[in-house]
Amino acid sequence: MPALAEAGPPHEFSLSKALFAEITDSIDHPFAKLPLFSIGRTSIAFSVTKHFILMTAVGLLVLASMFYLAHKLKDPFRTPTRMQSLFESLLQYMREQVYEPVLGPEGRRFHLLCFTLFLFILYGNLLGMIPPFAPIKPPGENEAVWLGGAVTGNLATTLALGLITFIVFNASGMRAKGAFGYWRKLAPEGTPGWMLPFTLLLEFVGILSKTLALIMRLFANMIGGHVAMLLILLLIVKFQSIAIGPIAVVVDLAIMALELFVAVLQAYIFSFLSALFIGIAQRKH
Amino acid sequence: MDIGTLAPAIMKFGAFIGATIGAGLAVLGVGLGLGRIGSAAAEGISRQPEASGKIQTNMLLAAVLVEGVGIIALVICILAIVM
């Protein structure tokens, strides 16, 4: 293989560098840079990095699974296949048990957004459980980047998802209660006039902190799980002894089982909390 | 061996101590919180076994929220060590 033939002196193995290369995105060494536009001397470009490719795969999977369900539902009287009944029961459960109680009858148009968030985060988390499978060399670099790792373990991804929730629930609240009425009604009824600014400030900080907690919870859960799994496996390479191998793999299996559970649960929690915030924002009591 | 050359070492030393103590305290808080959630859920189920489905769902929801806060604190500790 040409990559091995032209290797220089053997690299020193550094635990932290290997860990970081697995978990973070390769934004300094992208696979391709597609220039978009330039303002003056700065130019904005799409860098195709590892997480970009994985996120595209996740998005395509979400679209494919929902198109499959829609295609199968065109003829509702045929016996459903196993995939179809899986998606159907998932959708029905989320609608009836999770979104209907918190969003109410006037919040039906938000079911789609919350379920899309749920599917995207679920597929992103589960795709991150697949161990890195293929090394691809970015052009002009010596090190190959292994395609693997969770898309939702990137702070930028979870920040974007949290911003979507933030914008949607504030906009829906402002639409339901009026542009200023929504901010004024954040304080409960019957607060005296002099306390109004403090209560409003407190409520606004509360909104920001709830959104921040939403973002950080998903990110921290995914990163924590992957760091734990990778650390135990990289210990084998660091100590270079074969005795650690079986113990590390068994411990890693247990952590991986926990991580699968956490992946599904975190997707559920994110979409449930998004629906809860939207329901609170537009509830008219 | 003046204070100028020792400064990065002192910072790293302080970061390690702070991060490990912080991680221990975070785990302490999460343990206490989850214990109370579990015990309240078990008591609720023992009083009314028919409601065990609802109680279990709510217990899991509260447990994830408490655990989320603990894991956020742990990520901050990792950040302190790394930077």
C-alpha cells in the first residue's frame, strides 16, 4: 500500500492526540473546500469534513425511512411489513403519548418538527455507535481520517438543533400571544409593577439557560460515552501488552450497551423537551 | 526557578486538582439525586401497582434530566484538564 511505503520515522503514540482525532471534526484538514462567495478579502467556503459526510448520511437516512413509510401507507389495507409497523408504532407512540399531552390540540403543526428532531438525533447517535470503519486521506495530508464518530458529538450540531428549538418556540409564542404580549406574559399574573422587570429578566435568563442545557445535555452525553469507550481501547495501544486486551474489550462491551440505551433516550428527551417548551410558549391557559 | 517559569506548571497543577474535585462533587450530587428519584418511584409503585407504567416513565424522565446536569459538569472538568 503506497501509504505505508512512504511512511517516515515511526510516530510517537500520543493518547490524547489519538483520542482527539477520533472525537473532534477534522475542520483544519477538510476533504474538499467548495467556495461559496467572498466578501472583500475573506471567503466563505463549505469545507467537506468528516462530520459533514456523516451528517449528510444521517439526513438521507431520515428522508429514506420516512419516504419508505409514506410509500407503504399508500395502500393501507395490505399486511404491513416489519419495518413499516416499526415506524408506524414509533410515530403513533410519539404522537399520542408524548406530543399530544404537551402540545395540545392547537399545536398539531409542531408534531412534524419534533418528530424530525427525534429521528435526526436518533439516527445520528446510533450511527455514532458504529466503530470507525474506513480511513480516507484528505488531499495534501499525511494522516488518514477515519470515518466514524457521532455527528451529535459536535457542539456545532447540537447548537444548531438547540437554536432551531429556541427560534421556533419563541416565534410560536409571539405569534400566539402577540409580539410584546408574549414577553410580558412571561411573568405570572399578579406580580406587582415594581417587581416586573426583575421577574421578566429572571424568566428570560431561564429561557436561555433551558436552551443551553438542552444543547449541552445532548453534546455531553454523546462525548462522554465516546471518550469512555475510546479511552479503554486506546489503553491497549498505550501499554502494548496483550493481557489488557480481553478485559478492555469486555468492559467496553458493557459501556457500549449503556451507550446504546443512552442514545435512544437522549433523542427522546430532546424532542420531548422541545415539544414541552413549544407547548408552554403557546399555551393560552 | 522563578515564578515566571513555574507559572504554567502551577496552572496545570491547579487545573488537575480543581477538575478532579469538581468531578467527584458532581458525581456525589448525581448519586444523591438519582437515589431520591428511585426511592420515590419505588414507594409510588408499592402504594399503587396499577400506576407503575406512568411512574416508571416519569422516573426515567427525571433521571435523565438530573443525569444531564451531572454530565455537563463532567464535560466542564474535562475541559479544565485539557485547556
